[in-house]
Amino acid sequence: MKRILSQPVVKPLAALLLMCIAISFLSENFLTSDNLFNVLRQTSINLCISVGMTLVILTGGIDLSVGSVLALSGAIAAGMSDTGFGLPIIDTYIGFTFWGCCLGALLTGAVLGGFNGILVTRFKVPPFVATLGVMTIARGLTMLYTGGFPITDLGGGFEFLGTGWFMGVPMPVWVAIGVIVAFALYMKHTRTGRYIYAIGGNERAALLSGIRVNKVKLLVYTLAGMLAALAGILVTARLDSAQPNAGTGYELDAIAAVVIGGASLSGGRGSIIGTVVGALIIGVLNNGLVLLDVSPFWQQVVKGFVILIAVVLDRFSAKK
């Protein structure tokens, strides 16, 4: 029993249960099936981003660009679906299927994530600065690509992915479950997963033991970009449009989910399951504040305090 209670995920899981009980007493609409599915649908987007953020934070890094990567990737997918690609010189028009649009979005996320990785590994730019720059670049490219206007009426596969159901569960939730299972197994049962923990624990020791640190970091940032792009596809599909300002502030929710889930900002400690619990806490908190008719401005204040408390507890835990 003592060993179970000492697990890092136990405390955030207990906090989640207490939060659900408290909100259910304060609002009779919280435990309805429609509301719970709405929480899961909203949380699925943050989960995709947070899993990628977990990999980055485990190596001792940070990625502030995920919200902007989400917006640009979603816009690319919507643009490919809406207008395709024309070649006036040879009088040819190329249209894209739903899967082709998704592939284009994922490649966009991979390129931007890989660019982050190159800046961090090749040019030794601090992750905070590198990803902050890419965040600004990606947001500007989104505005240029969309002209500042939403791209709408996508239809087809986007409609099913965003609002469809399978076996009584919304499709975005199935996507999030697939991401969670895949990366939980990846981190636990692959050599690269163990390398990620080793780099975050002691990068110098990992390098001396023969681990190709730069290669692993490049892979981690690339995967984080692809998962942000996947979240961008989900957001675009759910809204049936690509909004130029999509993903604003999503990086903060992702970082909060990872830290609340028990990960250390200095790297080397954390888990995918812990991140799932942290993302659910953020999702339940957001939903509960809305149900309780709390002002959006106060919602930001509350979330800020939750993040600060999680970081302070992490520091106390590290000292202990």
C-alpha cells in the first residue's frame, strides 16, 4: 500500500477525483452524460498536444510553439481540402482527399517541430527561445496563409472526425486514446523511450554512455510538432473551419497538464499516464468554471494559480 501511495500519479489522480466530487455538488449538470462526453471531447485535443509536450519536458526542454503549429497545420489541412493546388502553367488542378489533407498537416507539424529540434541541437539555442521564435513564425504564416479569415465548409471526413461517433464514443476521444496507448507503450518498451528519460536525468552521462543525444532530441521535437498538428486537425474538424487564431494559449494548458501530472520541468521524471490525469484535471477545471458561471477573466486567474501550485509542489518534491 505504501508503495502504491508513493507513485507520482496517485496525488493528481486523487485531486481529480476530489475536484469531480466538489463540482458535482456545486452543479447538477456536471455528471450528465452529455457534459462528460463534452469534457472528454475538449480534453482530447489538449491530450494530443500534452503527450508531445511530455516527451520534450522529459528531455529537459520546453515547446512554446505547439499552439501556433496547431493553427498553421489546421489551416494547411483546411486549405488543401477547400482549394486544392493549381498549376496554371500546364492547366492542371490537383485536389486532395481527406487523408491527403491530414498527411499535409502532419508533415507541416513535423517540419516545424524538426526546425525546433535543429535550433536546439545544431545551433544550441535554448529551447525557450527557439520555440518562442518558431511560435511567432508559425502564427505569422497562419495569418498569411488564411489572410486573417477562417477557411470554412470542409465536409467529408472532417465532419465525421470532428462530430462523429464510434461505438458510442466521440471520434476525437478515440484519436486521443490511440495516441495515449501508442506513446505509453513507446516510452516503456523501446530503447528510445529509455534514452529520453536518461537524457533528462543527466544529459552529460547519457552522452558519455553512447546515446546520440542530439538525434533523440530532434526526434522528440519532431514528434511534438506532429502531435500538435494532429490536434490542429481535430480542432479544424470539430469547428468545420480553420480559424487563424486557433490554438492561442494551448501551450500553457499542455505544460500545465504535464507538470500537474507529476513531471519535472528539469527533465527525467514524468509519465504519459500522469499527463493524461493532468489533462483531465485541466479539462474538468475548465468545464467546472464554465458550469459555475465564473467570469472568463477569473478562469485565467484560477488556472494560473493551479499551474503555480503544481510547480511549487514539484520543487518541494525534488528537494525532498
